[in-house]
Amino acid sequence: MVDGAQAYTIVRNHLFARERPEADKAYDLATLGVQEKHHACPGEGSDEDSAEPEWFECGDGGSLGEPEGHDAAMGELIAASTPASASASASAPALTLIYGKTLPRAGVTTELLHRISGHLPRRDMIHLPEAWCDAPSSWTTDVLKETKEALCEACIRANAPRASPSGSLPAFEGLCFLDIWHISEAAYFGGQKTVVGVPHSTSGLVKSVPVLRKSQAADAMRIIIHYFNSVGKPITWIHTDGAHELKGAGMIELANEHKIRITTSNVGNSRQNKQEPTWRATCAAMRTELAQSGLPHSFWLHAFSHAEQGRNIRPSRTAPFDTRLGRLLGRKPKGAYRRPFGCLCYVQDAPRYVGGTLVNKAAAQAQRAIHLGYYGDEGVSFENLETKGERAEPGYLCFVPNAGHRGAITVTDSVKFVVDCFPGVKRVAGGGMRSRRTKSPSLTTRSLTPPPTAPRPPPSLRFT
């Protein structure tokens, strides 16, 4: 095999050292794998206008260019005069030598056009004569007449796309996928930045639990296992990625305790985990809820849980148009209890004595708040490790900005909603949040009584 430097040395010796013995020249050409071919030069019995540059044909059909007007100083190669070692280089790759800006017609190949055009595919190279003023039409008719693409190792090595998805993920009643999602913004209440999510393989329901640290993944998984056991769908198989916190010591102990099988996907292949695309869909819904509410980004956790709750009771696009939660429970779930995220609401705040008498009969009995979701639905959304004994307490989550230094969240059913008002909150000096709207909106009551009927005509005008 002859490299580029050796080939250049051989050609240079032939062009600029003609006093070398013929035997040395023949050996160089044989080493290069080149055979001499003499063309008629101007003034040697040929038309001067049709004179072409001289070329040396290579063993595999290529060519090695030579300056125009150069006399053919090399004689015909004789096999007997070629050393035995030169016969091994007969299969050496062809080399093309082009001088200056002129591109000889004989030297144009599909590979050359592919390289000088920026590694364009054939479907684009066939239009080079239309795009370049110095590109002849013969490139399309003669050089690019092959319909198949030229094999280019540089293109194959430079860009290696992933294989397209094929097949489908397994669907078993006891199979659940497991993954961790992270965000840079800490939650306003709790400070969580990580969410552990588990989708059910057959129903598609997603159950997620926020955690403070990734090392708490086993504790979050314990809550998820208890939920699926409570609805009669025990988990027997967990498929996750290779993260240590998802297959480490804590998860192994949990799997041994509940007799759960753990498998992992290939490194860098997210298509083998059903939770990966679910994160993107839930985050898109979360951003929509935050944009509607006007709340800061630190309220992402409640918006995330509210969005996930809505996706679990979202009807499918095909018949029978059931929901993920409905497929898990085997019946239609409720959904009319939901209210717009971030809307204005009024929470009852009227403390009473044991006998039922109001503590202060002159004080207002409600305060302004912001709705953050419903707590304690059938899918048990908004559940996390920090709720402790208050886990899954039924009621509406209402954020009261003016309660205390940072505000407070009240869980209650005694609440009235203004579903088309989104006041939002803003930060104040010294910390904490305050509602942006200082005055109550003008409320209009819609009449639910039927419209009045037209008066009956007098008896004299009635038709009999």
C-alpha cells in the first residue's frame, strides 16, 4: 500500500528528474500502480484545438494528471524489468492529481463531485450544472448517471444517526417503568427538584412522587407500590435505566421485600423506557398551567401534579374513549371536581367554638386565595414524602398569600371559585408573596331560571 507522501515523491521524481535511469522510473511507476498512456500532443499529427492533457491510467480506472505539453519521457513498462515486490502493489488505490483551477473532463468522477460540493447527496449533485456557471451538463448525463448513492466513508463516520424505533414495549399487568426527572427550580413549598415517575404498562396511568434527593427514590417507590396494591394491581416487574439510585441497594432491598423483578435498558436508549416521552408531555402541560395562572416558576410542583392529574383522566382518541385511570380501576373516574389552576378562590375562615358558635361574629368569614389543585383524587395526585400523616387528605389546595411570612396552603372543601380570574402573585420586599390584585373583581351572577314564555293571545284570537 502506497501512502500520499510516497505517491507524491514518485510523481515528483518522474516530472522533475528526467535524468534518472529508465529502470528507476519504471520501478517507481510500478510501485505506484500506474501504467503509461501517451496521447498526441499539439503539433504531433493531431488538431491543436482538440488536444487534451496527457494522463496516466491507473490500475482501477483512475488517472494521474500531468501538465499540458509535457513530453512522454517514460517508455513502456516491461514486466521483466519490474521487481517482484512491485507486483504486490498492483491493487493499490488509484490517485488523481489535478493542477490548478482547471478540472479536466477525464478526471471528474462521482466521488470527486461529492467531495468538492460539500458531500452533497446525488439528488442535489445532479443540479450542479444549473447552479454553477462553470459546471458542464455532462456531469449530469455522464458522471452522475448512476442512480445509487456513492459510498462515502467520511459521511458514514461523521454522522451516525440512531436507529429508528422498531417493535413495541412489553405490556404486562404487573410491569411498570421507572425514571427520574430533574428541574433546576426548587419548589416554593418543600424545595423539591426531583420527581420519581412510574407509568403502568397496560393502563398507561402515571404515578409520580417528588423527592428532595435522588437517594430517596426507593422511599418514593414504596409509596407507589402501596398505591398499586390498593387498587388491586400489584407490581411484579420494574424496568428502568442504569442509574444507581434506581437499581442500587435501596431498590434491591425493596424488590426483595415485595418480590419484584428489576431490569434495565441499554445505555443511551430512552425508547426502552415508557416514562421518557411521558415527561415531555407532562412538562408541556405544566408550562401551560403556569402561563395561565401567572404564578412564579417556583410553583411548578403543583402545576406538574395538576397537569399529571388531568392527563390521567384525559379521554383517549380512539373508541371507547376511556381514560388511563379508568383502565386501571376498571370503571369511569370522576373529573368534574377539577377547577382551573391558579384561579381566584375564597376560602372559608370562620373559627368556631366546640358548640358551633363563631369566635368572632363581626369578622369576615372568608379570605382571598389561589387555587392550586385538588388533593386526594382516585389517582392520589399531589402525594409526596413530606405530607406524612396528611397524605391524600381530600380537599382543594388553596394558597393564601397573606397568611404568614411566606403564605400558607389550606386544604378544604369550603371554597368558592372565580373561574375566569387569575390574579397571580408577586414577590415583596423582605420575602414572601402577595396577590397582585388588591380589589375584588366585579362578579356577575348568571340566572339559571328558564327564559319567560311569550304571553298567550286573548281567547278571541285563538284558532279552534
